[in-house]
Amino acid sequence: MGSLAMSRFVVLSMFLIQTALAGNFYQDFGNIWGGDRAKIMNGGQLMTLSLDQASGSGFQSKTQYMYGKFDMQMKLVPGDSAGTVTTCYMSSLGSGSTHYEIDMEFLGNSTGQPYLLHTNIFTQGQGNREQQFYLWFDPTQDFHTYSILWNPRSIIFSVDGRPIRQFKNLESNGIPYVKGQPMWLFASLWDAEDWATRGGLVKTDWSQAPFTAGYRNFNSQACAWPGSCSSTSSAGGSSWFNQELDVTGQQLIKWAQSRYMVYNYCTDHRRFPQGVPPECAFN
């Protein structure tokens, strides 16, 4: 067996050993791209995505959603992952004012340097709401749970059940919210060496390819589209549909943002010399 084939075998074996039963990738996802770089294994319990110099890979949910709570366990690219971006996000795929998106992107780094979790929210085609965090663990050593809660009240990003960011529905204050457009859930692994690591200063080392990330235990409590969505019609009960952060949740966000946040658009006055976006006064 050649060294490249052996490296693929070792990486995939590591993912297989740690796989547990959960949602089925055959049933839940389609539109898989990247050829054999995207692999469903263990009877649909595990998906691995790989990136080489020719292409990345990814997948898309078969269902569109209008609000929901989405959990995905991920194990990120180990070693020198500079230039790579591993994602799990939601998008309406619309254009202009019909484009909505809720992003979690994991920006790779040189060996021994921390990953950066990049979050962003698009409403009516407008993003520029980035918050970035270092993680308080090594996300390449094991699977961890990354979650998006999207309901009529707020959007909450969580890591292993700890909320790290909240974007509130502030339509009463004239601020657009993510609503009115159903979204798919996507995941991908791709090359973004022009910006991902230290603003593009550190490039992808293709001698380390293939780069591989693992996904498992997808869980959704959500309203499928088309269809009605309310606290009584939502899948998995109504708790997520009306969920807001309690005092403990607010404290956990303060903990994460005080210790691990490395960029917040709401404090970037050089970027917004005329004043930061209006939601910054509330979120």
C-alpha cells in the first residue's frame, strides 16, 4: 500500500473507531459533491469529507427547514490544517435580499496553533456580523457537538451545549432578522488559503493532503418546509421553538466571550467608522 493510500486508511480508521449510532446520513443528506472525497460509512452513521489539491467535498440536507435546533458532532482536520475551512452552516441559497445564512466555519492553522471558529449571520443579503472564537479544547482529538438554535426569538450558537453567541430578533427596532426564507443545512471542507489562516499569510501545505474531517450524530428538532411551524407543530416538542437564554446561559456566553472571543464586529470601530451596526446595542 502506498504512503498516500496508507494515510487515507489510517485517518478513516480513526474516525470509524469513534463512531456512535445517531441520525443516518443516507436518509438525511444528499447533493454530495467531491466524488470519493465524501464517504458515508458505518451504515450511514458517519460521514467523512476530504480535501486535496484538486477538490474539496461537501453535502446538503435533503430537507429545507423553517426554524429548528440542529446539532452536529464534528472532528476537525488534525495536524497542519492551515488554509483549510471546515464548515457546518445553514443557507437559503437565495440571492440579494432573499439570501439568509447562519454560519459556523472552522479555520485551520499551523500545527500546534489553535483553530478559529468563525460565526456570521446574513439577513436580507447582508452579512458582516462576524464573531470569532478560539476553542477551549483540541477539536482534532475527538468529536464535539456544534449547535445552531434558530427560532422566532433568537439565534444561538453553542459548543458542547455551552452557548457562545446570541443574535436576537430585533425587528421591533427596525433590525432585519433571519425569517421568511427556509434554509438547508450544509457541510463542507474546502481550501481558502487566500484568507483563512492569518488573513492568508499562511498557505495550505499540500504535502499534508488529503485533509480529512468527520461528521456524525446529526440531530434536528425542526420544522420542515413546506409546512406550518409553531410551538405546537414543531418536531421534537416545543421547547426549542420558544427557547431563550436564562441567567445561566447569559453567564456562559459572557464566559466564552471574555475568555475565547478574538474578534467581534461590534467593537471594530475602524471597520465601521460611522458607527457599528445597530444590533450591537442589544446583542
